[in-house]
Amino acid sequence: MCSSDLSIDLTGWRIASPAKGFADAHPIPPGVAVAGHGYVVLYFNHDNAGSPVIDDKLKGSVDAALQLWNSQGQAIDLASWLATQVIKGGSVGRQPDGSPTWTVYSKAQASPGQPNK
């Protein structure tokens, strides 16, 4: 969730495992922005289900993390989870929205583009 009243343009922003670093991270597709107090959903897959798509799969068999960098290469956020928490078809989000706590949601619990339940 964007805590700003203003929209945030994600042009030039990147996302990947922190080990990859900014230079090797996946660019967020052009034209993606987060509306003020809004949400953006990034899909990680190879089958173009959903949009925008980051052409990579999240690894469900290992502990993992995702780092978000702004266009200047500054680390903005980090999410991490354990392989034992991964639910096929699920998602990762903050609970409650805006908190520092990340939660793994089942497919039935996921609420893309809306407040986390």
C-alpha cells in the first residue's frame, strides 16, 4: 500500500533477490505506478497470467527474499519468507497493510489490489 497522497511512478525501479543487486534486478515494466493510498500487484511467472509480469518465478523450495530498489538504486523495501511458508498459488503481503510484518497468504486468502485480509 502506498502511504502517500500522491501517485508514485515506478519507472526505473527494480526488484529481485537482494543477492542479485540493483544492476542485475528485474526492471518493473514501464508505465507502472502506485496510486496515492493504492496498491500495485506484480506477478512473478512465465505464463503472462496477470499484469504487470516480472519474467521470473519465485522459488518455493528454498528460503527466499525480494528487494525493491528505486530508480537511483536505493533499497526501499525487503520481503523474506521461509520455504516452509510457501503455498502454491499464494502470495506474500504485509499484515496489516503498511506494517513491517510480512505474511504468506493462501490463494483463497489473497486479495490482489485490495487491503490484505
